[in-house]
Amino acid sequence: MNDIVKRDDTQVSDTTAIIQVIERAAMNPDVDIEKMERLLAMQERIMGKQAEAEFNRAMRDAQKHTRRIAADASNQQTRSRYATYAALDRVLRPIYTDVGFSISFDTGEPPQPECVRVVAYVSHESGYTRTYHADMPADGKGAKGGDAMTKTHAAGSAMSYGMRYLLKMIFNVAIGEDDDDGNTACVETITEQEIAELKDRLADVGEGQETAFLAAMKASSFAGIQRAAYQDALAMIERKRKRMESDNA
């Protein structure tokens, strides 16, 4: 540990020395403007790297002192336990502020309709800021796909979920129990053309296949099938077709 601190201090000392050289050059009237601009750009890059290094050291220290946080609430729809934002904040705020961090939240452009992009700006006293984001569903649907809330309520709920998930993600927080209270975050789903393709292929293997197929895909509807699972879905239907052909042979 002492060796690490020593290397960090040496790096900071060397960086400070370079900045001081640039500052002295800036006060020299014989230095031409073009050279001065290059020196100032170099100074800005050096100071930016130094600030980022201090940010990373502070993040390491914050995570070193962060313990597992107990789940303190339940979601009756998903039958899951999770840690509320208040529980996370109660543990984390004293830790991250002590090492020079502050956090502010905003919203950004979502990747698709009926989603909310929650943005977190994590700033360190060194002057460096890192941006994180989480995309959350805001369609007002419950865990089983039914209407559960108004659009306004859904947007507010999505922002709350996003803030909580970001706080966990930023500081790599482990929760005492699995935390999936936010249900499924915004993910890319299959297109209308791909839905039609799946339905056509299912029709080829016989009627009454859709319910079992959706259950196997863990989706409440074809529109809910994730884009990343499309090839698996095709392969599943193809295996079913081959088994039927073998049985009928």
C-alpha cells in the first residue's frame, strides 16, 4: 500500500513540475503566441489527466469502504426484495462525499419510445466529472404486462428506479438479495418483420404453438422478445420442425 501511494505522489509531483514550467513560459514575453497556445493546450491535457487520476483513486477508496447493503423493501408483483434509494443513500453518501465526490441527476434522450434515460453526473473535487446513464421502461406496464399506472406515474417511477440502479452501478454495490425491482430495463426488441417471420415459421410446425413458444422465450408477447434472442428463437422453431419431420418419417 505504501509503495502505491509513493508512486502516486511521484506522478503528481512530476505533473506539477511540468505545469510550473508551462506557467513560467506563459509569463515570458519572448514566447510567441503559437507556442504559447500549444503550451496551454498541453497544460490543459496534463491537468485533465491529473484530475482523472485523482477521480479514479477516490473511486477506488470509496469502493474499498463500501459494504454489502441489505435489501429493505419488497415488490409484491415480482416477489423480489430490493434496497431502496434511501437505504443506498444512507450508506453511500457519507463514503463518497468523504473522498470528494458529489452526484447530480438529469434525464437524457431515450433510445426508444416509452423509456426514460436517467443520467448521473459524478463530479470529483479535482475538477473531473464522469457521466453514467441507465435506460428504464416508462410504459406504465406491470411485471405481467398489464396496465399498472398512468404515464406520468410511470415516468416518475422510471426516474426513481434509474437513480437507484445508477447509484448501485457507479459504486459497484452488492445487495444482500437479488434486486430486480425495476423489472426489465429498456432493451432492443425484435421488429415487426421478425415477429411475422417467427409466426410464419411457427405456423409451419402446427397450430397452438405460440403459447408454449412464448413461455420458452420468457416473453408475454412476440413484441417483448429481445433482439439478442431472435436467432435462438429461430433455432428453437427449427429444432421443433426437425423433430416433427423425424416423428412423421
